Amino acid sequence: MVVLAFLGPCLRTLDNPALYHAIRQAAKDKSAGAVVAFYVEDPTQRLPGRAFTWWTRKSLPKLRKQLEELRVPLFCLRASYPRVAEVLVSTALPFSAVHVNRRWGGTTQEEDARFAEIWAHAGIEQRVYTAHTLHEPWEIQTGQGQPYRVYTAFSKHFANISPQLLEEPPCAPEDEDGQAYTSMEHALTEPKDITVLDWARPSSEFQEPWAAAFPWTPGSDEAHSVLQAFMDHALATYKDARDIPFEAGTSRLSPYLAHGEISPHRVLSAVRRARSAGSTSKSFIESTHTFERELVWREFNYHLLYHQPDLAARNHNAQWDAFPWAEVASPAQLKEEKDRATANSDAMYARAMYDCWRSGHTGIPLVDAGMRQLWKMGWMHNRVRMIVASFLVKNLRIHWRLGEEWFWDTLVDADPASNPGNWQWVAGTGADAAPFFRIFNPARQADRFDERCAYVRQWVDELKSTSTSDIAEIVSHGMSFPREFVGKAL
């Protein structure tokens, strides 16, 4: 008998419910034998961006090695979940059960229902687990049985939540002749609508020169090291230091959480243990609670995504559907219309502004620093994310979806819930969102959180030798936006 583990968004072996319970079942069930794991990139859903894919391809070889130590082979596929199930069932292998970590967004709910039906029709048990969040998003409701739209009320449900941690999984029973894996490999390589990816092999290279210099070490081992470093050096001052972009005041755990290399339960447990055993100072206690609220904000975004799977494509608040966003010319339109007298000058201008924003050449130092950090690191400080997002949607009046799409492509932590949820919050179209008239004025934000311009100098090469007073006076320093436009933005 063979037990299957579909890892979903979780690239780890510790606190991985599907993997853990698959191995436990195989070890307990005398009729069960090999355990086989699956990482599936589903082309019927929104495909990850380039930065996220870079991280995944760095992480999968490490996961494969960890799984091999547990005697669990790993398949990496690009296919729909139902199609994989159909092919596996067709092998007539004796499957004992299928253990699945739940995934979110798009049409995954419908696809996973079909996936379950295929196994049920074949008489094979399926068990589904919450592995990427602290709770099932539908479990928390208002008194009227409706989803929450206000974070504060939602967050009150987490005060007494207990982190669910799993022990290290044991080694799986050995597939002595390797017949199960060989049969599945043969079956999965034949269909044209299934691609067997080589991403888990160390020799696999991601051809994206832009990402080659990213200063990150993906993988679950590094995730736990980053968590420990945060606990030792930054948690105590997190409440205030988290807003200073030049300082190492945040956890930098977001990519590891987004890739499922560490579970939110493990992070929450560590913070609560520190609060119980650490300093009794008011600032320390407040810092631990502040960080915990950030974890709950992530849960809130998944709550929204569950109830609105197309969160990245549609305003959460339909009242904004008729808002007159600036028309932005597409690259194809630029090529077609640049020599035409009939070209839409407003749309062309909006496109130019959008491109300046993406490349970090707006003439506004703090905005440019953030966008250049994003390009060079695949990551941006959270305070600056809010500033650059506000600038795009409220100063340039460019639709939040264009900003969300750029972040989706360039962030190593581009999370399917947090990325659109946070963009909609800044834009004013989301749940419990900042009102549209609330603007993160980049000049005032710089005065408060980058007073000495250390962050700006770090990322904007043109300003490295410029004095703080001169940076504060800059309206446009060799950049692309008209002086009168930048003046209005400030």
C-alpha cells in the first residue's frame, strides 16, 4: 500500500500535517508501505511571479534532501490537482490514503472538491489539513454568521488560540523495490497536460539574472535561524523599530512564511514563550503583542481570500467599482501609438508615470528607495510598502491592481492573501481599509521614519553623497517626473 502527501504551499518537513500524518499512517498500518510526496504548481490558478519562483527553486532541492532522509521521494509537477489524481488512480496502485495540505485562492476550492471526488470514487480516503494558517478561515464568524470585515473584531478571537505543533516526523517505511515510485513516474511523464519539473534537483537553474543577487538563503533550516535571530535581537524593540526602514527592526520572516518553510504556529509559539519567560518590561510585552497582531493580520487576509477567492482581481468593496482610475497605456499600445497623432496622451503619460514608479525614478527619494530595494532584494520594508502603494494609487491615481501585479512579480514573499489584501487596504477598496483621503505623504513619512536619510542613501545611488538637508529639499534630482507633478505629490 502507498500513502500520498500533497504538500500544498508548505516546503518544510517540520509541522507539515500532510507529511506527518502520511508517515504516521504508513508506520502504523501494516498494509501500508511507501510514502510519496508531491509539490504541484497548478496552471489553472494564478502562477507565482518571478521572484517567488526564484525562491521556490532554491528551496525545493533542500526540501528534497530532507525528505530523502525520511525515505520520502518527492514529485514536482505542473498540472491541475484533479488531473494528477486521475493519472495516479489510473495506475491501479494500492493507495491507502491521500493526505493534503489545504491551499487557497482562485478556484482552488472548486478544484480541490473535484480532486476529492476522484479519490472518493476510487474508494481512497482523503484527509485535509490546515497547514499554512493558524485556523480554518471559515471558523471565525460574526454573531450573524457572516465573515468579518473589521480587523479589530476579528483579532479578538485569537487571544486564546493555542499553537498546534507537531513533533519531528519519523522515517517512512522503505519502498524496498521502488516499484511504487517507478510506476507513478512512468504514468506522470506520459500526459501532455502534466509537466514533471526538475526543480528539486540541485543542478536545476532558474534563468533569471535579475534575481541572482538576491541576498536571501531560502529553506526551512534558514527559516528557523531567522526566527531565532529575531527572537534574540529584534523582538524586544519591535514595537518602535519595525517602522524604521534602515534598521533591522523587523523579523524578515515573511518569505519563509509565504513559502511554508516555517509554520505560523511555530512562530506564534516562539513569541508567546518569549513573552512568558522574558522581560517583564512594558516595552517588551508591548512588542510581543505588536508582532502577534501582525500574524493575526495575515490570518485576516486569508479570511478575506477564502470568502473572496478573486481578491487580486476585484474590489472587496464594490462601491469603488466605478472609481475613475487613470487609464494606463499597455506596452503594446505604446508601441502602436507613439507615432500616431491620435494617441491617448493621458494614457501614455500615466504609463510613463507607472514605469517611473516601477523602476524607482519618480524623483521622490523615499519612494524611489523603496522601489529600488524591491528590485535589488525582492523584498521591501513594510512601512515603505505602504508609502509606495499610497503614492501609486492616491497620488498617481493608478489602479491598485497594477501595483499588486508588480509586487506579485517582484516580491519573494508575494502571498496570495496578503499581497492583494494589503494593496486593497491602502487603496481604500478593501476590508477595514484606510479611507481614500488618507495619504501616506512621502515627505512627512521620511521626516518621521528616515530623518537622516540613511535608507534613501542606501538604495538611491544618485543621493549617496548628498547631504540630508539637500535631500529634504529635493523635488526632482535627475529623475523622470515633471517638477510640477512631484511638487503636487509632496
